[in-house]
Amino acid sequence: MELLAKTHIPFARDLVFRTLRDNLPLLVPHMPNVRVIEVKKRADEGTRADLLNEWTAATEIPAVARKFVAAEQLKWLDYATWDEGDFTCDWHIETHAMPGVVECRGHNVYHAAGAETELEIKGELVLHLEKTKVPRLLAGTVRPIIERIVITALKPNLLAVGDGVSGYLRAKQSGSAST
């Protein structure tokens, strides 16, 4: 299922791009659905940077679901290739919960919009329900419904990255953000 999102960030493209690429963990206080972002690996070559970040959600698990979903499963690995030459980021994620079931990848483009930035996120989500206990006959019917629900939940979190970088940069301008 296709994932599309756009957001405007009231700061220059160069600054937004570098902040997200280089200081993503510092944005966490400005992202209410994220508890931690930890940089696991980084390799720079020319205008490109390959990053592996581990995200931890700040979502409370309802009591009824705690025996099925552990808090440590609310994490995912974010593999991203940032290219400052064309202000893009190609990414894919691997979830800790139900490994191999969720396939999510995308391409972000940072457009200059005057003195601001437009962040365009295009991605795709595929659920491999054949790797679960969902009966094959039911999987074809259920898959698009579940994908639509996940996309509806995921989109605000993707857009929250724009809010996070805006909040961080505003705080930095006022002198209250760490660098």
C-alpha cells in the first residue's frame, strides 16, 4: 500500500536536511510518540551518509495486549541513505515485532520552498501475512484493511518528524536546545 505525506518546515532546506541527518536523536524531546533514537552505525562517503538508527516508540501498551506485545518490541531499525547532493533520503525499516512480516520502505525529498522546506515522503508498506498465523484464505481480504489501518497510524508519526525538527530548531534559536 502506498504511503504519501508532505509537510512544510519553516527553516531552510540545508539546515533541515543536516539537522535530521546529523542530529536525529536530539529531536526526541520534540516528538511525543518516540522515546529514544539511537545511532547504531554511520558511514560517510562524499555527499552520502548511510545511517542505521534504532527507534523506540513512546506508546503505552494496553494491559490486555501486554502478554502478546512486549515493550521491547516497540522498536524498529531504520536503514537510511542520505544524499546531500540531491537532498534525498532512501530508507527502509525492520520491526522488532513480527520480523519479516512488515516491509516498509520509502524515499524522502527535501524541496526548497523559498526560505522554508517542503518534506515529501513517498513510501510503500507491505504486510506479509503468509508469515503469520492468519489463514491464507483470509489474508487476501484482511491485508488491505490492516495496511490501511497501519498507514493511517504511521502517517502522523512521519509528519511528526517535521514538527520535531521545527521544535528543535526553534528551541536552538532561543538558546534552549543542545547541539
